[in-house]
Amino acid sequence: MIWMVSIITFIVSTGIILAVWVTAMGDTSQEVVRGRIERLRAAEGLSGIATDLKLVRDEMISTIPVLHRLLSQAPGMTWAQKYLAQAGMKTKPAKIYLTSIVIAVATYFISGYLAPLYVAIPLAAATFFIPFLVVSYKRRTRLNVFEERFPDALDMLSRAVRAGHAFTSAMELVVQECGEPISGEFAITFEEQNYGIPVRDALIHFADRVPTFDVRFLVTALIVQRDSGGNLAEVLDQLSRVIRERFRIRRDVKTKTALGRLTAGILISLPIAMLAMMMFVNPDYESVIFTDPQGPLILGIAALMQVIGGLLLWRIVHIEV
């Protein structure tokens, strides 16, 4: 038992040291290029260089070369990079995985002294996914903000096209006038076509970076319009109108399903709340389920049924529009 504790302590300590080291590592290639341009501007007095452009595509999984070479072959790293980019986070995938491992091992190490093994292992497995849940929440929030502001960006594109601007210069106006995350995504698309990538490919990359139906509709409409011709301003106006109407219907659906969502939340949380309350009010009554040999099996079956019921309720009250 002593050697097991020593190994776990060593792993936790090493993970914490690596996490601190990765966090305190130097600049990425993108930041290095931007720093060199800043120094060039200061030395030569140049004013026409935009240092906020993403001149280098930063695809490093980790700022540590050894970890980058090891993790670049691991499955799911490309997905993790795309997920972090969609969340608007500059954190490397290696930091997320390392943080998850450190949290899980530390949780197992601490809870192992306070609870039985069949409680410590599931708890450690659950805490492993905390950083991924944070990334998922930030990604969902950023995409929701993008969808809400997207019709305004389309209206600005339409007005710029009606005023005589080309589509590429209209995108530059959106970059200058709109806030994040609209301006950041349009800036990447503008930079790509400005540095030689065909407009069609830049639009496809745009739809890949922002996986929403509205952006796919826009990209499809623009590609069809460029191939077959047509009134681009009218296309943008119609698309903006459709998106706003879809948001109106979504708000109506959300209002009419509010009672069902509240009921689903109560039904999902009620068993857990009752178990916690009974453990606080009458611990002897609840201790049987933890001390009896069949207790963990019963708890596992109950948790599985709770998860299945929660997923079914979630699917019922969440209607896609």
C-alpha cells in the first residue's frame, strides 16, 4: 500500500509541475511573428502593417516540442484543436488533457482516504471531464452569440454591396464595425482570400470553423451566386430575414416548453436531492445502501436509469428549429 501511495504522489506532483511549466511556456509562433512586426514598426516607423492579422496558422498541440510530437499522433487531437478554436480559447489541447489528468489523479488520491474505492474511482472519472465541460460551455456560448449577431452582419454586408463595394471589401467593413466573435471569424476569411486563397475555399473554411446552419446557408448561397450570378444584396437580405424568423420561432418554442423543461429539471434532480437530504437527516437509514454488498450494484443501476430518463426528458423538451 505504501508503494502505491508513493507512485500516486509522484504522478500528481509530476503532473502539477508539468501543468505549471506548460502554462508558463513562451510565446507561440503566431505571437513571435507579431512581436517581430511590432519591433520592426518601432525601429522603422512603419504604420501600414497590421499586427493583429493571423499571419501564421498556429497548429501546435503543445508548446513543448516533445509533447507535440507524441500527441500529434494521438486520435482526437485535430478535433480538440478545432473545438478549442470554436470556443475562442488560445489554450493548447495538451494543456486541457494534462489538466484533466491532474484533476482526476488528485481527486482519486484525496477521495481515496475519505471514501471507499468504489466511490473514489467514479468520482475521479467524473472530474476528469471538468475541463472538457468548461470548453464545451464556452464553445456553446460563443456560437450562440455568433448566431444572435449574425443577421446584423448580413444586413451590413447587404448595405455595403448595395453601396457599390465588392463582397471582399464588404467583409472588411464587417470586420471593422462588428464585435467579437463576428469580426474575428470574418477577419480570418478576409485574410485568407487576401493572401491568395480562392474565395470559394475561404468560404468553405469559414463554414468549417463555425458549424452553424446559418453560416452553411450563407456559404452555400454565396457559392451558388458566384457560379450562376444573381442579386447578391437580395440574397443577403432574404437570408437575414429567414434567420430572424427562425430565431422568433425558437423563442416561441422555448416559451411554450418552459413548463416541460422545469418539470424535467425537477424530475432529474429529485432523487439526488432526496438521497442527500436523507443522508443528512438520518444517516443510519441511508448507510445500509453503502454498507450492504448489493448496495453499489443498486446505486449503479439507479444511476444508469437516472441518466437514461434524463436523456429522454432532454430530448422531449428540446425541439430543434
